[in-house]
Amino acid sequence: MTAQSSHAIPAPANGAQLTLIAFIRAKPGRGDELGRRLGALVEPSRAEAGNINYDLHRSNDDPDVWVLYENWQTAADLTSHFEQPYMKAFVAALPEVLDGEMDLRRCAMVTKVAA
């Protein structure tokens, strides 16, 4: 017998804010190169209208796996981000270093931002 939770599914708590979590795997041995390319996106992305944060992480277990954690005020801000010339150039050059497809996850934060 399984107990059913009495908790409702949490609703988004921060309006239209959108979180994007991107898992990106480099071709074997190309992790450092992918990291340099991803690192070059951080400052211009943070300077975009609507960006809340844009943070790059590297897996502790696999040096060829990178994770971007981004928060945008609205989905339209994220759409605009992907239309920036530097992002289009990055995406066009990905086949050189990318192993497979990027795993992009769009999420809604269900807790209020910590004070």
C-alpha cells in the first residue's frame, strides 16, 4: 500500500521568471575547449536585458560535462538571448566540440527567491 501525498503540486512562485538548465557534453578530450567557449558567453549573457543570473559549472565526475544554470525574467528574454549574434555564432560552431545534443531543461522556480 502506498500513501498518497496531500501536498498540492507547487505553482511557480516568481511570476514569469524562467530557469534554463543546460547539460552539455564535449567530444572526448574536448572538455577544456568547450569550457573556454562556454566561459566566453557568461559576461555578455549577464549583461543582457532580462538576465537574472548566468552561471557555468563543470561536472566533478566527468570533465567533458558542463552545466549552465540561467535565470531570465521572462521566456521572451530567453528567446532574445538565443537571437544574439554571439549566441548564434556559438551554436553554429558547436558541432566542432559537442558530443550529441544539448539537454536543455526549462523550469519554473516554485519557491520564492531567498532574501
